[in-house]
Amino acid sequence: MNNLVIVESPAKAKTIQKYLGKDYSVIASMGHIRDLPKSKIGVDIDNNFQPRYEEIKGKESLIAELKKAAKASDFVYLATDPDREGEAISWHLAAMLDLPTDENNRVTFNEITKSGILKGMEHPRSIDMNLVDAQQARRILDRIVGYKLSPFLWRKVRRGLSAGRVQSVAVRLISDRENEIKNFKPREYWSLEASLKRQHDRSKFKALLSLKDGKKLEINNAEEAEAILKETENAQFIVSSVKKAVKRKNPPPPFTTSTLQQEASRKLGFQAKRTMKVAQELYEGIDLDKIGAVGLITYMRTDSLRVSADAQKEAEEFIGKNYSKEYLPSSRRVYKSKGNAQDAHEAVRPTMPSLTPSQAKASLTSDQFKLYKLIWERFIASQMASKLLNTSSVDIKAGDYTFKASGFSVKFDGYSALYEESTDDKEEKSKELPPLEENEELKLMSLDKEQHFTAPPPRYSEASLIKSLEENGIGRPSTYAPTITTILARGYVERSQKNLIPTPLGEAVTELLKEQFKNIVNVKFTASMEEQLDMVETGDVEWVKTLDDFYKDFSATLSNAEKNMEGKRVKVPAEETDVVCELCGRKMVIKVGRFGKFLACPGFPECKNTKKIVEPTKGNCPVCGKKIIAKKSKKGRTFYGCEGYPDCNFMTWDLPLEETCPKCGKTLFKKTGRNGIIHCLGEGCDFSKPIFKKDE
């Protein structure tokens, strides 16, 4: 038998070929082989939204190779990714290779391991047209919005802009949050904290004023705080109640796509795009020493929390062998997925729970190791016993006032012996209260008042934006990373450290869309469209009707917007800087051009002065000693060069550090990657050292 198996990527093809043997040939389609045309809408709206697919340019020789291989094979299996996109790719392949769509030629692999591949090959099925229709509906919907709305933005704001269902809502969330911060009016409040100790030992602790006459107390200004301080500083501090309990803290569930992206952002500093790239590599297969090519994690685009019984058993065996029996829960843990989760997949987990990160490290890049370690630890921890905390809370009376103190200590570390989930909030550190008793009189050591102001909501980070998109039902696991990449690339949003901040352009476009296209940037409407697409996938709604219902309203809204905005343009406010134009004395503004941002004089066209935006670093040029500045390549990649260019043409991709070379005293540079080092680039100096964890 000569069987052909078509997958999406060469890495996956290599891994699968190893397990299927000589009776099978495995070829990669390199993703989609057909798509809507790039230069036109490619959708016949008047003919039931029929798409007009074309072969993707540049793939002619690959398509010819696929056709030749299919013709020479006894049977063709379509083994693209197990999701809507993968189903659509299989459908396009079937159409191009003249394969019947009702034949059992579609196989899926949740994990690229021997058992996962053989199981998939044992259960072929026909192409699921509901999945295909859901993908087509999304693709056509986004194409209609992009091709109909983007030209409107070109005419009314600026050429080259784009709009989209998910990206426009994401920008709105960021823009609305920025407006909340700008319009926030801080409210003053005060706190009163007592430092107390027991009468007969040195045990000290602090308690916060909370109640007056049993009711919640708010202190609004310094005068009120001072009056309470005088009332209580000579009062008797008596313990009125002591409550002790054991609190059980369960482990977090294994990762979904969303929670993986969030945790990788918080713990590793990975952007969503980077997380998904590395996760794809781990899924498709890594060539491990003594094992060979094997996928290290299950499919990484999932919103399911389901875990197979076999994986749970392997995790239990690992925990039992490496920890005491106390670390195993009394019964296997079952995590409930959200109502709209696509439960065909499992959660993101290691395919071989017994393979520890340290055992795989030698075969992994730095990024692969970090992400595999995160996924492995999260999964193993999710199958471990709960963490137990001894908690205590104490009420202390001082006249009419009640002070409260609380503390906790770890009774049993449970899953936290391996893993602790990070959050966007500051975590409270463990603190214990002394063994207090009811009616015990305490000694007041000090009573301190402190002024506070309410804080505005924080700006979105990638992690918190993904969390918000998921909570609001906007997009699906596969859309979060490309959405963030798009809004940054379009210049609607900027990244400042870990925060996402709307640009003047992003705010202007958002306000225009809110005014003229309320549904496009409406969170609830966008979420309802996702629900409609999910119903297409389950076969409960017809995809053409879904598109027709949307387009009727959208077309009317677009027509009204054209009338409302006739003869009008939206002016994007320029961002003023402190840089003074040396030709005319005006403060220069930031403009965005073909190659990114630059400084321009606001006096244009009278004054045409422009400058590059210079981002200084902490290092000095090892050639001439001048400052090193960060620059952008045409592809947007950051490199570092001497500010004395073109007189000095020093440049490097390595990050300049504040640290200097112990041999020659020049700036040191950090070279990242699998074999990352800190080294000196001074002529004739050979100093280098490996990157230790603290350096990363």
C-alpha cells in the first residue's frame, strides 16, 4: 500500500512519518493552499455570499507536488489541525485534489505521539462540513467588514487603515480604559493602623480600624483621622473575638489557550504571538535525545479543560513516585469547561507527564524549555492535593471602634510545592498572628494614620486584555494573538513596558466607529456573532442566513455613515513632544510614516523639518565611545547602532547593558537565544560569560 498523509507543517510531517512507517508518505501543505483573493473582496454577496477561492500565489510548485503525490497514492488521508481552520484546509485540499468530501479520509491528532497518531489513524471520518461552514462564515464576515469598512476609514481618516470585528472591539476596550483613567477623579481616604503586642510576651502585630458601633467606617480627611486617633489612643484594646479555620486552596486547572497566554505573559514576559509560536513547535514535534521526534504537548488551540484518564493516571504515578502520598488528592480532579467550550480537544498538557522539563532541557531552545516547564508544572500541579492554610481573624475593641487583624500560615503546601499561579494583583505574603484569646487586653505600641487616594483602573496588559476578550466572549482561542499583533502593527495601540495604550489614531478611529458603526465596536454584539458562528459549527444555524442577517444591518449602517460624514474628515491630533525644531522654534510632533514614527515640525508646509526618533540605551559604542541608540529595521526588528553614524558604522543585534567589561572597561552586550551569552564587542577583547537565570 502507498498511502499519502497531508499535514500542515514540515515539523509535524517529520514526527508523524517516524511513527507511520514505510507504507505512508507524509507531506506538508504549509497551511492554506487556497484563500480569498488579496486584491478584491472575493465574495459574491448577491449570490448567497459565495466565496471565490484562488490558489495562493507562491505555492504553485507545492500544489503540483501534492497533486502528483495524491495521484500516485492508493489512499489520501487529510491530517490537518483538529480545529475549524484545519477542517477548512482539509476541505480545500479535497477540492483541489478531487477527493470526495463524504469519504472517511479525515484524521485528527490531539497529540503528536505514537499512541495519539495511531489512535487518529484508526478513526478516520468524513470532512465535517459544519466546521468548514463555520470557518467560511467567519472568513467571509471578516472579509466583508474589512473590504467595506476600511475604504470608509481611508476616506474619512487616513489611507492604509483597516477595521475588523474583533480587532476594533479590542481597540475600543483599550481606548475606553484609557478614557476611564483620564477622567478618573481620585477620592481621598485615610486609614488608622494600630501596632499592638500581648502583655506578657514580645509578640507584635498590626490591626486596621474597620468599624464604629458595628458599622463600616470611612475616614475622608485628616481632621476625621486625627479626631479618631485622639479618641482611641488612650482606650483599652480588648480582643473581642478570635476565629480560626483551615482554608482549602485548590490547584488551578490545566491550561487553555487563553490562560496559557496570560500566564506566559505574567511569568515569562512572553507576548501572545511568541507563546503561540513556541507552543506550536512543542506540539508539532521536538527531536529528543534517545527518544526521537515527538510532540511534547497536546493541541494548543483549545478552550477545554478536559483531561484524558490515561494522562491523569500518568500524572498520579509521577506524583506518587516523586512526592509522598499526601500530595495526591482523595479522588481524581475533574475541571468543568465553560459552556461554549469546544470540548473535542483536551486542555493544553504534556503528552508524557513523566518527561520532566529538566530531562528535556538539552533538546530544547530557551523559549521551548521555559514554556514546556510552565505547561508541565501547571498540569502536574492540577492533579495534586489542595494547599491547606491555617487562617485566623481577630476583632479588637477600642471603645466604640473595632480594629481587625488577620493572618495565615501554610499547614500543608500541596500543589504549591511545585507551582503557584500568578495574578495581576499583588499577592499577600504569609503572616501569622500570635495566639490571642478572647477578652485579652493588649498593649498599644503606636497608632498611625495614613492618607490614601483611590486609584484608577490599570491599563490593559496583553494578559488582562486576553482575559477580558475571553470573559466577554469575543474571538476564540486562535484569534487572541493575531488580534493583538494586528492592532499594534496598524498603529492603533502602542506597547509601553507591559501596558497597551491607545494612540491618538486608535482613539480617533474608535470614536468614529462608536459614532457611526455602533455594532462593529459593541462588545455584546460581537460576542453574539461568535455565538452564531458556534451555532453554525454545531449545525443549529445555516451559515448563509447568519451572513445575510448581519449584512442587511451592516449595509444600511454603512450607507447612513456615508451620508452623515459627507464632506467631513476626522483629524487625528498630533502628539506633541519636548523636542524643539531648530529651524523655527516650534515643539515638534510625532508623525507616523511608511517606516514607523518620526518627528515633524507642526509648521508644515512652511517648515518641513523632520527628525528620526532617537531611543538611547545604557551603553556606549565600543568603537568610538559615543552613546548607542536603538533603531528599527524595515521589518520592525530592533537593532543597536552608534549615534555617530555615518562617521561610526558600529551596529549589533545584541542588547547593550549598563554593565562594563572587567577586562577592558567597555560596554557589555547580551546575546540571547539557545546559547545566550554576555560578551564584550571591544576590538581584541574576548571576554564572555554564560547568561545566568538572574541575568534573564
